[in-house]
Amino acid sequence: MAWTKYQLFLAGLMLVTGSINTLSAKWADNFTAEGCGGSKEHSFQHPFLQAVGMFLGEFSCLAAFYLLRCRAAGQSDSSVDPQQPFNPLLFLPPALCDMTGTSLMYVALNMTSASSFQMLRGAVIIFTGLFSVAFLGRRLVLSQWLGILATIAGLVVVGLADLLSKHDDQHKLSEVITGDLLIIMAQIIVAIQMVLEEKFVYKHNVHPLRAVGTEGLFGFVILSLLLVPMYYIPASSFSGNPRGTLEDALDAFCQVGRQPLIALALLGNISSIAFFNFAGISVTKELSATTRMVLDSLRTVVIWAVSLALGWEAFHALQILGFLILLMGTALYNGLHRPLLARLPRSRPLAEEGEQERLLGGTRTPINDTS
């Protein structure tokens, strides 16, 4: 089934804003500035504070939802009218998954190379596909399985090309291994979040802006409170601040004051994540959680191209092969091969008919049904 213009717009919005989000975070990490108390100039490494900013961007979606709701109050437009009653605490589990997974990935990015980070993030497609089949009752056709596998293979090739390039050996082997394991653990958590969102959105028909904003509210409040104990928890090699603690928010603010461009990078990160999460959860609702993960993985290609243009990394010939494999995986998953196969005499697989069907209809009860 062909995508509508609205679905294409959501996919493009998710890809572009997601790429800006990662690139702005990397831009902030590249800055060095003095900290508080006359500390020496050091890199801006504050993963948990950046995660707080991410949730702030998500929280802004909630304000946008209520503004649209007030605007449509005296009109016949029902696109933002209240849906069926639901318990906002149902968004707490996906918010906790988002908070944990994002924090782990920011920490891991400081321990391993950017190429390994981007490559291993592709593992989320595998977990999302498996969880969608196991817990959502989804049936994927053969071409979709092949598309997922090809996308993973393309990400591996691109990551391998970065690994074969020359690096500055700033991390020990033990740190790199630990960082890679943290990234894989984070992808399992993120996959659980995606499946929970798909299950929740389909059952309750919550407006995407309200869903993202509610998750952002939970994440922003919880992680902001956690910054206080993190200020005192020693982290040794996990720490990127002079005090050697898990997070030093005061040091981050001092660095921002001494290097205003860091504030610009953080602002780009916060604003882009608001649109990225809105588009992401809308793609989950309009298409599927697996499609969202494929689009999210394609950000690697955009980030790689921009990084090459800015001189952040060196070109490697294997990256071309990885790009082609990624394109093939995307074509297979989205059914671009079907016009060619349609000319051959074959029977239509019954599983393809359920690609756009709602996964959680029928006799299943809502999550918040207390009866």
C-alpha cells in the first residue's frame, strides 16, 4: 500500500529533525571551555544535562497541544478535541524507557567512537521487530524481514568503514567495549519504548502532541531531580567533568557562559527533538513501530554525509557500499520492489494485507481498563 502525502511528510520531518538533533549534540560535544572556579579548559561532556534538554523539548509539545486545543475550542475542528479518558501515568513506563535509554547512549558516546555509536544503534530495528511480533501480534512479510536485515547490514558496513579509518586513540579498549555494550543495552530499552508507544497510541487514540508532551513532562521532572544526587556520585572514568562526578550541571552552565555557541547547539538540540518526537510518534501511529526504527536508522546516512562535509571525519570507500545497502533495505521494507514483482505470475501473500491494519483492535481491553 502506497504512503499518503501526510505519511511521507511525517517520514521526512522525522529524518531531517532527527539528523539535526544528533548533529547539534555532536557540535556541543566538540566545544571546549573553562568550567566553574577557574577550572582548566575541558570538553563539554554533560550527557545527563543534555538528556534533560531533550525532555524539555518533548515537554514543549504538551504546551503546543493545549494551544491548538484552545484555538479549536470554538470551531468544528475535532483534531485536537479530548479523546477517551485515560490515566496520564500510563505514559510513565515509556518515559522511563526513554530516559534510561537516552542517558545510556549519551554516556556511551563519551566512551566509544561516533562510528561505533551509529553502527550499534541500528540493532534497535532487530529488537523492535522481534518485540512487535512477540507482543503486538504483528506479522511481517518476507520482504520486510529482508529489508530489516539489509538495513542492519548497511549500518554495519558504514560503522566498519569508520572503525577502519584512522582514530586518535583517546579511549582505552576496555572503555570502548563498555561503551558498545551500553549502546546495545540502550537499544533494547528503546525498542521496548517503541512497542509500548505503539500499543498505547492504537488503544487510546491520544493526540501525538499530548503523548510526547506527557512523556517529556515525566522525563524532565524525574531526570532534573536526579541531577542533584548525580552531582555528588563519583563516576571515575564515566565522568567528563573536573570533579569526577556522574554529572555536574553547574560546570555545564559555567561552560555555556564562557562559550555562547554551546547554548546555540543545545537550543538546536532541544527544538529539533520536539519536532522529531512528534513526527516519530505520528509515524508509529500512521505506519508502525518498525517503520519508525528504519527511518531512525537512516539518520546515520545523513549524519555521515554532513560530518564528511564539515570535516568531522575522513571518507572511507566502504561507506559507499554501506549507503547502497541501506537504500536496498529501505526499498525492500517499504515495498518498492512490488511493482517489479507484480509483472510475474504469483499469488498475493495474505500477510501483506495486514500491513496497515490496526494491531490492537478486536477483543483486547485498554491498558487502563480497571473493570
